[in-house]
Amino acid sequence: SCSRAKDVTMPAKLPVNFFPPSSPVIDLFRGQLEQAEQLRQGSEVVLYFFYAPWCGHSIAARAEMERVAGRLADQVLFVAVNCWWNQGKCRKQKHFFYFPVIHLYHRSFGPIEYKGPMSAVYIEKFVRRVMTPLLYISSRSKLLDFLSNYEPGVVGFFEFNASPQPPGYLTFFTSALHSLKKDYLGTIRFGVITDKRVAAEISLEHSGSVYLHRHANTSLIYPKDIMNFTAENICKWALENREMLIRWLRPHGGKSLLLNNELKKGPALLIFIPYNPLAEFHPLLDEITKVALEYHKCNKSQAAEPDVQPLGDTDSPAFDSSVPDAALRFSESFSIAKYPCCNTVVLPQWHSISRTHNVCELCVNQTLGVKPNKVHVPHCNFLEIEAALDSFYLQEHTFFQVISNTIECSNFLSFYSPFSYYTACCRTVNRHFLSFISSEKTIFQTPKVAFSSHGKKDNTQFSIPHIEDRNCFIPDLNISSMNITGLSCRTNKTLNLYLLDSNLFWIYAERLGASRSTHLKEFAAIVDLKEEVHYVLDQNQSLVGHTLENFIKNFSVLYSPLKRHLVDDPSVHFHEQHGITEVTTNTFHETVFLSEKNVLLLYYAQWCGFCASLNHIFIQLARLLPPNNFTVARIDVTRNDLPWEFMTDRLPTILFFPHQRKEQSVKFPEDFSVNLPNLLKFILHHSSFSSSEPCTKECLHKESLLQQGHISHLEREIQKLRSEISALHQAHDQLEAQLSEARREEQRLQQQKHTLEKQHKTLQLHSEQLQATYDQKNQELLEMAEKLQELADASENLLKENALLRILVASREGKLQSKDEMKEPPQSEQTLSEDNDLLLSTATATEEKRIDNIDTLETEHSSGNRTE
């Protein structure tokens, strides 16, 4: 008989050493997990490196682990375990989702998983933190160094006057290990003080006290009376109450939402610096930390805008030497408060032949007239300066003169407070004081200037922003006049500060716009995900605290002077093929906006297959259209960054920019098929050029066809509108019917409401009558109960008298009997008869009294029945 063949499988090869035999790492390449547990029993700190021999990340981390083990092998036991061999116990007991995995044990505490970069310096830094989770603070200077660090610090005070250690010390030690287990970045530093004098510097008086240091907020002491003194509670308390002035971001390289979750919190300042975790000193990091501390120090900042000296100050270069009494006239014109909040407003030049500009200083001030007893407005916030700016634009024609040698001032009342006004003083300054004016040739013509409600000119080519950071325009002014202290609490554009190691994550900096050829990997950028913009700090400037402060200030002002960074790919060679112009980020405005032609622009991507299928249509279109009047262009959106108003979420997208109306771009309808006739109709319909050549018969035929198509299209649209109108009429009738029904229902409910109200009133009256009857009957019952009690007392008395009479009768009868026996004389009989008469009279009186009481009771009872 034919038997089924058995499956033939080759057994897996036996594993081999992953680490070389000379390595300080003990390699358990067969997954001997029980041997690893035995090795851990005799060591204080153990590092487990779980790997898979085929894993590329494990192979890359092998050299880093050997480097760390070579430096710490005398203090830490390094054990590598193969967790992939199917016969090993590690594969059977452990189930890891990725490799390699690093676990650390400190005596019996663990495992503490390390999730940071697989770099030797970072691994060694983390191992050293596990080895010594507490830093010993022995003097005041070390305490100051510990507290000045940018990482949150937790300090415990324990007096070592007991053996082997004071109460609570092991709990505090374990809490430091718990923090490393919960946060692999190790952002909380734990320290211990044993000297009472050093502890007194931070107000720790009792042994066992724990102190959490915070820079911008009030520091805290662990509440022992509320929370139990356990390691988990101390760690939880420190993590919940710590302040993060600046955070490290360390993406692990795989799919993650780390950057997305952080950027969604608000605008972020990303700072890339080369960082060595094992270095003792980090001067650049200390400088960045100082800037972050000043930026978040809200409790010591003033509640409003920083001090800015008026432009009309005598030391300002805006004052011309030809006007010696300018400062005097300025001081006489208006009285500024002691600490006004001011901003600079630059008006465009009135006449192109003039090389002067009007620069105005806009301030918020207090009126000198009637005001309350106490009005302290030393500063103003952004809302006030914005209101002042709006008021200024309403009357800026007051200061719009060609040349003025005097300082003109005007006051505008505040919309929010009758005790404040806005002061604006303007003066003509020479053009050479404005750094942003280029040396263009003067044109002898007067441009038409028309201001909108926001103070912008119609001619955008020569427009000047009205309000900016004055240091961008007048270089002689000190840029440090705007104070960064507490700026995060004085602006709606608060920045979250993040640090990234440029040695590991420089690719992110390059994607944000950093130069690839730079030798110094220092870079800073602000990313605003909500506004879809990001700004890049000029790499020609050194990344120091002063530069970062100016970068933050320029972003925080109401109208930021920072220029949005647009990314394009410099590796692409742009050239015209078949009459199609390739547009980049740098040539977008020149090709599209500054061109004197109509521009048809195609948004495409290399991966878009449908975009590639349109190439032959655009080539034919470019050949048909006259090159003197039309430009056919395209832009790769994956390699170029575009202004937000021209971004698209769908490919391909076709935009048409008419000549002299470039701001009125038109999008090709999505419901139309993209072919040559439809594109020609679309272009000719929105084009602003008119042909000067006479139209031929063929042209007239085409034109008539176009007109007929347009008419038919309009008729279809009219028919659609009519159907929609009829549908709306039907819906209106249905709605009217529903409304009438609702009105009838409302009337019926109102009638029911009135009926229920009347019934409620009747029931209320009946209830009051019943309550009165109840009170009356209750009173009668109380009176009857009193009379019954009196009757009972009388009956009891009668019973007592009856018993007495019986005794008396019995005694008398006894006497009579004895007399009869003795045969007394008739006198005795007379006496006996008298006694009998007395007894009979007493009994008769008693019986009459009882009958009277019974009659009285019956009378009262009958009257009570009649009352009922």
C-alpha cells in the first residue's frame, strides 16, 4: 500500500557566541535564563542585554555595549542573553516585541528598562545613575550646584546618627530607583543631605524631610501628614509636581507620535546642540537653561509689556540735529507715564522723491483729567496695544505728511477705560535710519496710496510693515530693551522649549532647514503646527543666550518680523522642457506673482501616477498658447514648501493666475475632466488679454461653440437651481405645517395648564378646610379625654367608699347578732334601729351620687354624639 511521506525538516543550527570570548560581557548564547538569575544573586548592579542574533539593531548595539562594559566591568556585571533560540528558557519565558532590550537590577530592585539611544555614552550615563541614584550633598556650594541644574531636584535630609541608617533613608533611596524606572530619561535628580546646617538652607529641620526644588514656582516639602511615606508615593509626588522648563526629545527611530504629540501642545522652539552626557560641564546647555528660566519666571516678571523708551528720546537717532528744540516740543506736547508701553509704527513714504519716512511712537497712557483715587497702569498688555493700534489706523491721515520738522502728537480715547488714552507722536526720519530700505532708484511719480482698515497699501511691491520689532528697523536702538523675564506669561504665543542631541538627530534639523555642510551642529527653529509655519534661526549667528532671546522676542511680538522658512530641494536641476517652467520655492513669487503673463500652475508629486498622465496635455497646451502672454508651469510639492494660502491637500491641482489680478487666482473645477479643450476654455474664460488680430471663420466657429457650450452649461445650472428652489418650497410648506401643528399643540397645552391650575387652587382650599376640621376634632377629643379621666377618678373613689360601707355593714351585723344573743333591753334595739337608719341613709346618699355621675357621663356622651 502507498503510505504518505513524512515531512522532512532541518533542525535549527545551534547558536554561537554573539560576543567574542575576550569581551567583558558574559554571553549566554543558549538562553540560559536560570544561570543569569544565579549570576545576579552575587552582584549589586547587573545589566541584562537581551538580543536576537539576526537583529540589525542588536548587532549595531553590540559594540556600544562592549565599550560600556570595558569602562564599568569592575563595578557592574554585564550579561547578554540570547532570547531568540527556541530551545532556550529565555525564549520560552520572555516575550519581547523588539530587540535589543536592556534591563538593570540594583540588588533586589528591578527590572529597570532602558529605552534611550543605543549609544555608549547614554547607556553609561544611565547605568551610573542606577549605580548611584542619590547624590551626596556635603556643602552649601554643592547644594547650590545641585539646585541650579535645569533638571528638577528632590533633596532628602537624613541625620546618620543611628545604625545602620536613619529611618526612611532606604525608602527615599528606593524612590530614586522608582523614578528611573518610570522615566528612562532620568529628568529628576535625587540628592541627600546629612548636615543639619546645609539642610537649613532650604528650610529642612527634621530628619526624614523631602524637598522638591522648583525654579519658577514655589518649592514643595513632602506632606507626610497627608501621604504615606513610601517609595511609590514619593516618586509619584515628585513626578506630578515637577516643573519642566525645557525637555529633551529622543525619538527612538521607529514609528512614533512623540513629535506630533509635543507639537500639538503649541508653538515649539527646537534647539539642536551637540551633547555629551558624560561631560562634567555643559556651558551651552547652561546658557540655554538660563534663557528658559528667565522666559518662564512669571512670578518675578511685570504684569504687562516690557519697557521701551519712546522714539522721541533725545538720545535716539530719530531726532535730527537740525531741530535743537525738538525734545522740548516733544515733552510739551504730551505727558507720558513713568513706565509707558510703546510700540513703533512705520508709515510708508508719501512721495517716492522723498527719502524720508514717518516713524510714530504709539503708547498707552493715563489721562490727566478726572480719574479714580487709585489707577496704577504702569504697563499694558497685548490687547491694549492692539486696541491702540486700531485707533491709530483710524486717524493715521493726521500724521501723513511729506516732511515735518516737528513732532506731531494726538490722543485717542480708550474703548475699555474712560481713564486711559492712546498717545501717538510722529516724526519724519531719514531713510538711512531704516535698515530695511533698499537703495532703489527714485521714480518721479506719486503713487496712489490707499490704506485699508489694517493699514496696508494696495501696492505690495513697496509696502512696509506697519508694526515690527523696532530693532529690525533702527539698528542703533538697543535690542535688549524688551525684557524676556516672564515673557511666556505675557503673550498668547507661548513657546515650549525642547532640546535634541544633534549628534543623534541631525537629520531632523536638516528637514527643518539646517545646512548639511556646516561643521558645527547647532541649530534652532520654531515650529507652529497650528499656523502651519516654522521659522529658522540664522545659522550665521552663534547659538548663544543673547541670540536665542532675540529669536524668542521676535516671535512673541504682536506682528512678528520673522520670515517664514520655505523648504526646497537644491539637488533638483530646474530647466524648461517643452515650454513648461519648473517652479521652486525660491522662484515662486518671481515666476507667478511678478510675471507680466497669465500663469497656469500645476501642483504635482513624483509618486502621483495621475499627475504623470497629464504631462502630454500640458505639453500640447504650452505649444498652443502664445509664450508672450502665457506661462505654463508646474511645482513639485514634495520637494518644495509653499505659502500657506497656496497649499493644497489634493493632487493634481491646477491654478490659474490672471495677469494684473494675481491675487485672484482661480482653481480648475474638480468635477471637470482634465483635457485640452476644457483647459483652453478655462484659460480663455479667466484670461485678461484680448487678441488684437481679426477673428477668422474658424475662430468665430470656435467662439460660437464656446458660447453655446457656456449657454448650455448655464441652462443646466438654472435647471438645477429651479429644482433646488422647488425642493426648498416643498420643505418650506412642510415646515409651515409643522409650525402650525406645533402652535395648536402649544394652545392645547396652555388650556390644560389653566385647567390644572384651577383644580390645584380648589384642592388647596379643600385641604385648608380639612385641616381646620381636623384641628377642631382634635381639640374636642382632648377635652373628652380629660373628662373621662375625671370620671375614672370618681369611680375609683366610689369603689373605695363602697368597700368601706361593706366593712361597716359587716361590723354592724356582727354587733347586732351579739346583742340578740345577750338579749339586751329595748334600748339596745332602739340603738340598733338608729344605726340601721344611719347606715341606710349613707348607702342611699352614696347610691344617689353614683347615679348622678352616671347621668352626667351619659349626657356628655349623647352631646358628643350630636356634635359628631
